[in-house]
Amino acid sequence: MKTLLALALSLVWGVSAASATTWPEGTKAAVVLTYDDALDSQLDHAVPVLDAAGFKATFFLSGLKVEAVPRWRAVGAEGHELANHTIFHPCPASKFSTDPRNTSEAYTLASMLKEIEQQNVFLTALDGKPTHGFASPCGQTMVGSLDYIEALRAANLVTYVRGVYASSDDLRADVDRMDPMHIPSRGFDEGVTGAQLIDFAKQAQAGGGMAVYLFHGVGGDYLQVSDAAHRELIAWLAAHRSEVWVTTLQGALDWAKAHPNPQK
């Protein structure tokens, strides 16, 4: 039954089972937990649960509060990935109310790249690492009327770009062939249950792919998943360590690149 399910999912994703990425220690899939916006609820609820389970996650930092800097430095020191989400989180004015200077319409390609570069400097001061990944604010990559992704690629400022894609596009089995500037992820509505979160990991497990979760608040703040649902997901992942590899986004991409599937 599992073999049939894996075949069905691979057909849906347009990739054969033979081209699926081979993950470490015989695991069948990679699960990446990412958290956006440097929220207090992530420090208070997500990080302790992750640490207790021995899992490492990816935190895309923006709008960092001065008083939270020591806590985020400690998160990086524990082996979690600290990644770039810009300084001011520029999004379209239609998304939410903010200072007009910080809307994506007010940015140019040059100012966007400069802000990403400046945030990299800050991140290096936090974790000592020379390079960082990036997540596009609000999942969009337009500044003014221009898409900045190719300019960002050419500038070589980040190692990857995590975006937000429709559910039909956010599971890929052939991870080593993915464009690092277009890494898909899945966000969840408020009120999502633990079972629904677990189902995403099960889909990756059956198809041999990578499931990238996108969280904001955990048991607080905004766009939140409840603490209970988040804990249920972590407990399931802990109980299935032999089948699902939980790692950072950079870790998953580095592994896939270093271990291309020889059957392709």
C-alpha cells in the first residue's frame, strides 16, 4: 500500500520514484520547520519544544527587537539556522498597514539588495556564519514593478530563497534538482490541527520528498498555530525519526546537492 501511495504521489509531482532524493540513514523524507519574523512566541513556545526533541529549525529574522538579540544569538548557538527575512519586511501596501517607506512599492532593486546585504551583516554578527538563506517577505518578490529574484541570484547574496507556493507545487521529491532561488513551502491557516500538520509530513514520507513548513506565531502573536497543534507535530516527528529526517533548510539543500540520486 505504501509503495502504491508513493507511486501515486510521484506521478502527481511529475517525478519518478527513481529520481527521488536519497536522505541520510535510510530516512524516507526530509521535514524542514521554518518560522518567520523573529516572534516572541517562537522563542517562548517553539524553541523549547524543538530543543527538547533534539530538532533544529530555520528562523527567518526581520524586525528584531533589541531586547531579543541575546535570545536569538543563543538560538543560533544551539544549532538552529538563522536566516534573512530583510530588516523592514517590505510587502505590498495592500497586505497590511505600515510605514509607506517600508512597502515593497517604495523599494527599488538596488535598495532591496542593499537591505538584504545589511541584514546578512547583522546575522553574521549573531551566528558567525558568512552566508545565509533568505525568505521573501509576504512570499512575494516584486519591488515596484520589478521582480528582484534574478538580481538577487546575480548578486550572490544568499544561498537560497524560500517562497510560498500553492499546495500542488510545494512537495518535490527530486530536491537536488530544485532551483535554490525558488524553494517552496506551505503555510497553514489559523486553527490548523495537529493532525493536519502531520499529514503534510506523511505526504513527503510517502513520496520521498521534502516538506517545508512555514510558521509565524506559535501559541501567540499572529497567523498563529496553537501550541498544542505544534507540540503534536513535533511529537509525531520525534516518534518517526527513523523514517523522517528533521533538519534545517540549508541542511536539507546541502545534503541533496552533495548526494545526487545516481539513478537519474
